[in-house]
Amino acid sequence: MKKNEIKKNHSLKKKTSFFGEFRQFIERGNVMDLAVGVIMGNAFSKIVSSLTDNVLMPIVGVVIGGFDFTKLAYTFSIFGRTVDLKYGVFVQNTVDFLLTAFCIFLMIKVINNLFRKKETKKEEKVEPQKKADDILLLEEIRDLLKENKNLKTSSK
């Protein structure tokens, strides 16, 4: 066996092993795409949370009475202990979620519209294919033969 053949056989054995399969999985690009998506989603989430916390919720707080939602809580005692039920944080997180979902919906809607426009442009550009010269010549010969046949039958 040559060295190249040995290397090929060795690499085939590696790929069938557990770690070889894992390496193939990572090298495919799906994992990298997923990682980029998670990182971008995390950054996007921070932007939306900042928008909610620092812009929208203060305005809503002023409109409904000038208080911060995150400070909303219900305090009660149970078994001799005081417990704070912080429902304001839940409201804040719910608004964050709804705002994030709405932004993602808008982005997907815009992307879908862009792809639809590109598809219709591609469909408009499709022109009927021109016939090759040899096909045009064959059709012309066919038509001449039909004419000759018609002339022979009509002269009889």
C-alpha cells in the first residue's frame, strides 16, 4: 500500500468513530450557523430589553400613574415569614417577550416580501427559448416536404 492509500483508509476509520462523526457534524456549518444565530439573538434581546426598560415602560408608567413596573409587588406573610410576590418584573418580562416577538415578526415579514419580489422578477425575466439553427432548418425542410406532398396530391 502507498502512503496516500494508508492515509485515506486511516481517515475513513476516523470518520466512522464517535469523535470523527462529531467532527463531521461540526464541520458541516450547521453548528456554526446555530451559534451565530444564538449570539445575534442574545444581542437582539438585549436591545429589545433596553428599549422596553428605558423607553417604553417609563412612558407607560407615566401614563398610568408615574411608577416603575419592576417595583410592583405584593407582600404577604406565610408561616411567619414575609414574602414579596414581584409581579411587576413578570409584567416587564412579558412586555419584553411581546416586543421581541413583534420585532421578529416584522423582520420575517420584510424578508418574505423581499424574497417574493425577487421570485416574481425572476419569473418575469424568463423568456421563451429561441430555437437552435439546426432545428429551424429541420422545420423548414419539413414544411417544404409537406408542400411538395400537397402539390403532388392536388395535381393528380
